[in-house]
Amino acid sequence: MNPSALSIRDVSKEFSPGVRVLTHVDLEVVQGETLILIGESGSGKTTLLRMFNGLTHPSSGEVCIHGEPIQVKDPIDLRRHVGYVQQDAGLLPHWTVEENVGLVALLLGWEPERRTSRVHELLDLVQLDPQQFRARYPIELSGGQRQRVAFARALAADPAIVLLDEPFGALDAITRHELQRQFLGLKQRLKKTMVMVTHDVDEALRLGDRIAVLKDGHLLQTGTATDLLNAPAHDYIVQLLRHRSHGDHS
Amino acid sequence: MTRGLHSVCLVALVFFVLLPSPAFSQEDRIVVGSKNFMESKLLAEIFAQLIEARTDLAVERRLGLAGTQVCFEALRTGAIDLYPEYTGTGLVSILQQPPTGDARTALNVVRAEFLKRWDLWWLSPLGFENAYALAIPRSRTDGAPLRTISDLVKIAPSLTGGFGYEFINRPDGLPGLETRYGLTFQRVQAMQQSLKYQAAAAGEIDVLDVYTTDGRLAVYDFVVLEDDRQFFPPYEASGLIRGSTLAEHPELGSILGLLANAFDAGTMRQLNYRLQEGGESPEVVARDTLSALHLLTGDEAVTQPVPHRDGLLAYAWSKRTTLMRRTIEHLSLAGLALGLGILVAVPLGLLLERHHTVAEPVIRGIGLTQTIPSIALLAFMIPVFGIGMLPAVIALWIYSLFPIVRNTYSGLRDAAPQAVDAARALGMTEWQILHWVRLPLAAPVIMAGVRTAGVITVGTTTLAAFIGAGGLGVPIVAGLQMANTTVILSGALPSAALALMIDGFLGRVETWVRPRGV
Ligand SMILES: Nc1ncnc2c1ncn2[C@@H]1O[C@H](COP(=O)(O)OP(=O)(O)OP(=O)(O)O)[C@@H](O)[C@H]1O
Ligand SMILES: [Mg+2]
């Protein structure tokens, strides 16, 4: 088995005393795999995801990255080397597409030429024509284009780990399907460690190497699609899987 | 990306560069002050012109300072060298001593005390008193030989008194008068100062309180009753001058001494009438007066009729150079205050955004300054900063802080939370977030605060006239005293126009700093 990229041990989180958002969560993400966090709204998916780049700190328990506890790392440096796609794309509204995608490269002090060529490469990767889109502001993009820019931005400095919070949320079924197809292609090519949040079962089954199911802050089961289908550990998972629209998850 | 920050700095800078640097040369310059009513201005102008005619000294005029407190503090601290004052005011308001009925005693007390305490010199009295008195329309005397207040006592029970609110309440007003003379009226009517004369002329009231040199006494046929029991404190007019000024320019003592006993109450009424009702300017009336006294060296009489009643445009045109200068003064004061406000409030807002816990208390504290009435704030400035431009700018600066700090702080704090979160998640440091995300996104909100402060400042600057800082408040204050709408409007309209222009200009800047894409 590949070495561990990210791990969470016995993590609990309370934003205010007595109100548990996460309860004794254990999770391991191995290098190169795509792990999907699935659960209903408010189950704690975003909270858990943000622990991996130190945006949220556990109330108890330990978060490790490449085997090292996260708190010994410089958080600024850590975040520059972990790609992150926010739940709502989170583009800087006053920066152009080119500036947004080149953000981390700028922070890392890359030369302008290197930055520009990298930005163009990434825009090509997410199938946005650089000539057409680089000078646009986020407000001049469609929702799906914005999410692709955010995805490109997360990959810009070639991080080994990418965190994605509902990158295909709030899209129509056709666009969503198309983006998922592109994502699968990229996943094969890039071989990155990815943690992706979704509340959509089809998406989880289609994109995930493994799937972790969250409910009210408890991690109910972690396993491959087959594990979940064949041996659901909880009634809730049986119910959840019943919401599939159809069986194909190639 | 940081156009917001840069342009806010730029606006501050522009205001500074546009400012004429005030010259602060002290030597061979006499500063003459006055209070904000016509007689005081006239006497000050007479002093000023006499000094100009008979010495080589340059004279600077700080006329229309807001009341005794302001004038006296200005004199004591050396912001002015000389102003006209009344012995009764010196005794009662400044020394806080009980009034005395005798003019000579009053003069000797204030002379001795002012010399001892502050080295301030009361010059020879000018010859008239501007005191309280009772007056009665001649038609109401029914031919009785009415000359003194004692004469009035006999017929008073059938008369109606119409008195100002202050007079009715002051112990040295009606209450004391009634006790001293055993005076009782059939009825006492409280009245606005300016309405009493018409009311008396129309027969609504029979007896009224007047100031003995009020110009209207020159036209209304009133008998001013002699205070035969010397109840009213004497208010002899005289020049009050700093000892150090006299030591430096000893000739001033003898030159101003030329005015000793030069006026009686009748003359002053005539002169006040020309100012109050004729709408003439103190400069012109002062020149005529000195000329009539043969105290000017050459024949410099330049009596130019002032077309006060010719409508606003004609008046404003005739005063265009003065109004232009006032406008520049006004803009300088407001601009300097606003510029300083931006330079302090924007960094303060930035600092507070880094220290959330103290932010609200600090901002609320600054907000309290907004609740101080502006005229009171200006008055607080005098003991510390004297009069003129400095205290005015400081007071206006204090007013400009709150809107800018408030908007800077909340603009930065609330600026696009998603964008800030994304910036942090991708590894920007807090300073990079401030510089690249918060500031540009908050720039329009910050500019909106600057704009609010700008309009407030331009409006409040009209009050700077009260502490001798000039500006468009000068014609407004003068017009209010003369009850002359034309003069008021000649200051009020340009200042309103300035406020609109500043608002428009800063509105443009606000649009301009709005980052693209927002
Ligand atoms: N900063 C915070 N302070 C207080 N409570 C919070 C905070 N962030 C999240 N929560 C609470 O924690 C719980 C889990 O939130 P989280 O954002 O992790 O949910 P989620 O699973 O991502 O939901 P969704 O699918 O709607 O995005 C919610 O009840 C939320 O209200
Ligand atoms: Mg979420």
C-alpha cells in the first residue's frame, strides 16, 4: 500500500462549547488516491476538509500531512503547497482570470514569464481558451467557467495534494457530467492525492477511489464503492445509496 | 491592484498641495480682535485704522470672535494684541465679581486686577457706556416729565413691560431692578430681543430694556430713563491691550489715547444705526468717524456706499475679491482638516482591523466627538490653541475622523469574506490579504467615508469664523447680526455650492477607486 498522505486521528471539533460538529473522526488518505467525503448539508464535510490545510483546527485529536503533525508546519507555506477549491469557487472578484490562476505562483515568487506560460497551460487543461478568457473578471464568467478557473488555480503550482469542496456544485446536470468526465481524465494523468467533498451519491461513486460517509459529525464508513454497495455498515448508507439516479458508475 | 490605497493617499496629498502655506511672521504686526457684534467690530476697526494711519505697523484684523470668553482667551494667550471691551464685562464675566454701580470704581477694580493677574491694560475709556437701560416710547409718557427710573416707578403699575429672556432672569436685570426701585409693572411680557422695538412702537408694550447705544434708539422716539440709583453695572467701553505689546510699541499707548472720551452714547447710536440699519461696513463707518475726529494723517476718506440692498448678485459682485478670498480660506481650512483626517483615520482604521477587540470601543470613543456641539468644540480649543486657523483646523479635523475610521474599519472587516477566505486558503499572509484583497475591495467604502467627512467638514467650516479663522462663515455671521439676508446668502450659497462640489468630486473618486470586476 502507498504511504499515507493525509491522516486524521480521533479528531473532534466544537465551534462553541458543547456543540460537536465532528465526533472522534479517524481517516487516512493514501498518496495518489481520490477520496470522496459525502454527507448531507451540515454534516461537517467542509469542516473536516479545512483541517487538511490548517484553516480549521481540531478541538482534540491529531492531523498529519505526510506523516508529520500539521501544527509543526508553517501554515502559509503549507497552504501554498496544498491546492484548494472553495465551495463557491472563491475567486478574487477584482483580479482577472490570469491573475487568479497565477496567484499561488505569484506568492511563491515565480518569474512573470514562467507564471504566464503556466497559467496558459492550466487554462488549456480545463478547456478555457486563454486568449478569450485570461483578461476576464470572474463576474464575466458563467458558474461552470468559474469553477474551472478555481480548479486551474488549485493546480497552478503543481501541489501534491488538492482539496476540492463541491467543485461541481450548483451546476446543471449536463455541464456537471461533462466536468466530471474531464476530472476523471485529469485524475488519470495527474496522479495527485485528492480529497473531494460532495453531497451527490452518483458523483461520489463515479469519481472516488474510496468514499467516506459523514453523518452529523460521525464518520460512518470508509471504503470503495463496491465495499459500500456490498457491505454497507449502517442503515443510513443503505438509504443514501438508494438515492442513486441509475446504476452506471463507470 | 492597490489602486484603492494609492488613490486615498493621493486625495490626501492633493489637499495639502492645494493649500497656501500660511505665513507666520510675528514682527511689527498688531493683531486687533473684536467680538461678534457690530459695535465691537466698529471700535476694533477704529483702533486698527488709527494704528495704520499713525504708525508703520501692519495691522491684522480678527473681527467677530465668538463672545467674551473667546476674545479674552485670545488676548491672554497672545493670539491677539488688543480688542474693545466693557468694564462691566471685565468685572462680572471675567473677574466674576459682584457688579458695582459706580463707573469709576468698576474701572479702577478691573484696571488693577487685570494688570496684576495678566499684565493686561485697560486704556482710557472711550467716553460712552453700552449698558442696560429702560426705555419708554415718548408717546406713552402722556406728557408726564419722565426722566429717571424713579419717575417711572409711580406710573409703572399701569404699564406693560416687554423684556428679553435674559434680562428677566439675570439678577442684575429685572429682579434686582424691582427690588432696588420698588418697581412693579401691571404685566411683564417676555420677548425676543429684535421684536421689542416694533412691539413698543406698535403700542403692544410700554417699557422695554435696551442697550444704551443701540442704533435703533436713534430712530425710534424713545425716552431712555436715567438709572438714578445706579442699579445697572457700568459698561464703559475701552481698549484692552497686552502689556507686552505696549512695551514693544510704546507709541500705541499715546496713539490709542487719542480716542479717550471721543464718543458719547448719542454718537455711538448714530454710528450703530449706520451699521445695523444702513448696512454700511465697519471699515467705512470707522474711516468716517476718524476723519470727523481729524485723527487721520492725510485725507484718506474713501467713503464708498455699499450696495447692500441691491440684490444678491450685485452685492456678491461688489464683494467678489473678498468672497474669493473667503472661499479660498474656506477650502484651505476644510481641505487641511480633511487631509489630516484621512492621514490619521485610514491608518487608524487599518490598525483597528488588526486588533478587533479594541476596535469597537475606540470607534465608539471617536464617535462621541460627533456629539459635541461644534461651537462648544471650537470654544474648548481656545485655551489650548488660541484662535485663528490652528484651533479651527484641529476642531474640524476631529469632526472628520469618525466617518473615515468607521468606514475604513468596517469596509476592511466586511470586505468580500469569500475572497478573503480563498486568499488565506491559498497561502497569502495577513499583510498580503490586507494589501491585495481587503484594501482594494474596501476602497469604495473608505472613499464613501471620506466623502461624508468632506461634506461635514465643508459645512462645519462656516463656524470657523467664530474663532477668527475666516472662511465663508464670516459673511454669514455678519449677516446674522445685521439681519441682512443678502449678506448671509453671500456666504451661505457659496459654502453650500462648495459642499456640493466636494461631494461630486469625491463621488467621482469613489467610482474611480472601485476595482474592476466588482
Ligand atoms: N465557523 C463556524 N462557526 C460555528 N459553526 C460552524 C462554523 N463552520 C461550520 N459550522 C457549523 O458546523 C456544522 C458543519 O458545517 P460544515 O460547513 O462542515 O457542513 P457541510 O457538511 O460542509 O455542509 P454543506 O454541504 O451545506 O456545505 C454546521 O452545523 C455549521 O453550522
Ligand atoms: Mg460545505
